[in-house]
Amino acid sequence: MRFVLARVHGLWCAVAIEHVAEVARPRALTHIADGPDFVIGVTTLRDQLVPVLDLGRLLVGEPVRATRLLRLRIPTRRAALAVEEVAGVVEIAKETLQPLPSLLNGAPQERIAALGQRDAQVLAVLEASRLASSITIDGQREPT
């Protein structure tokens, strides 16, 4: 399986390549009051308004100094992930992926689909639809 590899606060994250529409430089954000703290604003990518999720806040509880945005390709909504670094595309064998250990139950498990390993480095394999489902604001679904 092919994944886009990105880093936040020393944690390497892998998103299936078919769920990444593009990697972009951060753009000006419009902040929206009263939204979840991990939704850091809305930006324009490819002439579409896209909510930007701070992957650092989602996974480790700390804001990230974004140098790249991963615009997600999912059928139900638009979203982009703010990350510190994108290392490129990597191949990870599906059989090497493992579920999160039971000691790590909780909020991260909702966002991390599995754990993997590459060059002795632990990878958090993210499920794009799980991340994007986090952005329901005031019960409203975002237009697709």
C-alpha cells in the first residue's frame, strides 16, 4: 500500500495516497469563532473553501507549525490537514500494519486506524474519513 508520510511533533503519520488530493503550502486562513480548537480556519484550495485541521491538536493536543497542507480526497466532505513536514510517498505492506494496543484506547484510536513501522520508526496510519468526520460543527454537514 502507498501512503503519504507527514510529521507532527515527532510523530510520523501515514495517509493512504488515494485519500490525498494534493500537498500544498499553507495559505491565508480565515478563523471561524466557536469551532472545535483543532479546526484552525478555512482556506481556499483549487477555488474551493476548505476547513483546515491542525493534525498536531488532533493527535497530540499541541498546535503544529504548519509548513504543508494535505488536502484530503474523501467523498463526504472537504478538509485539509496542517502538518510540519511531508516526507513523500512510501510503500508499507498491509500485513505489517497492526491495530492500536488496548492501552491506547480513547480519542487517538478514533483517528488512528493502525500502527506501522518504517526504518525502525513507528508510524500512525490515519484514516482520512475518520479525521474529516471530526469537523461536524453545530450539527451541520459540510457541502461536498
